[in-house]
Amino acid sequence: FDKWAAYSVVACALRKKAYLSLGRIKIFPNIYTVFVAEPGVARKSQAISYAMGLLSNIPEINVSADAITKEAMVQDLEKRSTEDLMPDGSSLKHSSLCIFSKEFESFLGQKKENTKMLVLLTDLFDCQELPWVYRTKGSGTNIVPSVFLNMLAATTPESLASSLPSTAVGGGLTSRILFVWADKKKKKVPRPTETEEELQMKEDLLKDLFVMSRIAGQYAMSSSCIKRWDEWYEWYEETDPNRICKDPSFNGWYSRKPMYALKIAMLIAASRSNRLTVEWVHIEKALSELEEVETGMGYAFKAIGKSLVTSETDTVLQIVKTRGSVDEKTLLSMVWRDIDSQKFNIVIETAIRAGKVIRTFKGPKGEFGVWYHWGEPR
């Protein structure tokens, strides 16, 4: 979480003033990042708060409210446009906005009402250079010049399920989000104080961040980087059956992985030097960072599905997996507050037919009764 909060901060600092030229396409350094963890397991909000604290010291960076309506966000984008002088002498009028939300579901709104917000975030991700026009029935027209939207948010699997319809998973907005999963704290800190060394590091980071906020112009790949990138792109296969995250919900995400590799490479380049050059080492590092995200991002959607028992099935699977073997009476005693006997029958049949759980009529030590085992009978 700390690392991806840092990447988001660098993206906020660069804004629309920096881009990578890729033939006829311009890649901008904005990223949509959502931290996902069970409640209280990892410090999602603290990482976001620290990032916001750093950015509050850098002038000209616009940050949105934690919970905001679609109309208010469009007005923010329109009112906070700025004009910057570019290295070639031209001026760039742009509207760069950073969204920080510690409760992503509050930002999106309820599942039945958030379709327009989902569409808006999807539409703004590409950072079109032409003015973006938004018309309303009663409030006239909002014209946003050269939009740039960066987002850092946090949620839990269950909250994500409550705010995202199953039809939205896999394409649209979710294919543009980096879902960063954590299942434990980095370390226990009984008294979260800052040492002299950490305070000095913070001061140095703020100076570097200010320098990054002054970067403007076109990034370009070095000649050696172009050669390596072309080779990697020809090799890359988004439908590779051996990819890290095999969940089909991320098929759309994998089609956008090359674009994200370039975005992250730009952020890495900016954090290391003010030269507007992307080297292969930057892309290589970006791919490594993305692979780390891939190993856990499937957990983000574990409570989302068209089935009415998706969350309950996941709960039962986790219990059986943790225990290895459990008798039916014990299992029911653990879940009866959320799963009645009728729903339990549907849940356990789903788990058995999926090949995750095996039912036997003897326990691992020969005990009589109905038993459930993870994988193979024990």
C-alpha cells in the first residue's frame, strides 16, 4: 500500500504536463489504484492519508473531496483548470484532478445508482486532449479543457461487491483499475512516531516531489529501450493460459497491461531523474511491480458475482481450506448467523461441484458423521 500510494503521488505531481509519445498515441501518467483488504487487516486509510499529507505541501495540485457526486466532480474539473508553459514555448490549458477516497463504495455510490459515475470514470481515464463536454438537463453545459484524472481509493471485497454490479466486472472501469491486495500489516507499530531520520527523509521527499511537479514535456524511449519494448510487445500474449491471475474477470485488464507498464515506467523515470527519457530498466521495473499486483488482485472480486450466494460460498471455502477437514455440525455452528440451513445446502453443493470441497461420511480419524475436506479426503 505504501509503495502504490507513492506511485499515485508521483502521478498527481506530474499531471497532464508530462506524457510519453508512442507513435501516434500519447500515454499519460495517470493511474487508478484501489487498495483492497479485509476490515482492519491492513492499513489502507493510513497509506492514503500519508499520501494526501505529502501532496498538501505541493502547490497547484488539485485534490477532490473524499465523497463527491458526479456533477460536483465535473464542476471541480471545470473550475480548477490551469495553464502551464511547456518547454517548446506553447501553453497547455489542462484540468488535472486527483481523487482520494478512503471508502471507494461511498465515492461510487449505491449499486443501483452509480452507473453514471462508473461511465464517467471510465471515460475520463484516457485523458483526451480535446475539451471534454458534459451536458445536463437542467444545469447547462460543462466544458473541461484537456482532462487528467488520477485516483487512489480503498475498499474491502464485501464493500466492492455492494457497489459494483456483476455486469461491471471484467470490462469498463474495472479493467482500468490496479487492485492492490494485502492480507496482513507490514509490521506492528505500537507507537507510530517518526524518527529524526524519517523526518529528514520526508523533507527530502517533499523537495524531490516539488521538482517532479515542475516536469513538463514529452517523454521518449531511448533507442535501446524501443528495441526491447518492441520485442516484449510481440512476445506478450494477453490470453496466455499461464498468466499469473487466471480469473477471467481480468481478461480486460490484461489487454491493458502494456499501457500500464508504460505509465508506471514513466512514474519510475520521473522519480529517478528529471530527464524525459524512459529506459528499458524503467519498463522492466514496472513489469515487476505489476506482476506483484497480479498475484493478489483476484481476491478483490471474491465477493462479487451474479450468484446470490457468492459471498457465503467464499466464507465456507475459506473455513474448509483453513481447517483442512471439518464436520458439518461444526461448520454450521460457525456460519449459522449468516447462512441458514436451506442456503447452506446450496452453498455446500456449489463448493462440491466446483471441485473445491469433498464430502465424506467419516472423519480423518474414522469419526462417524458428515465431513467436508479441502481438495482430497484426509
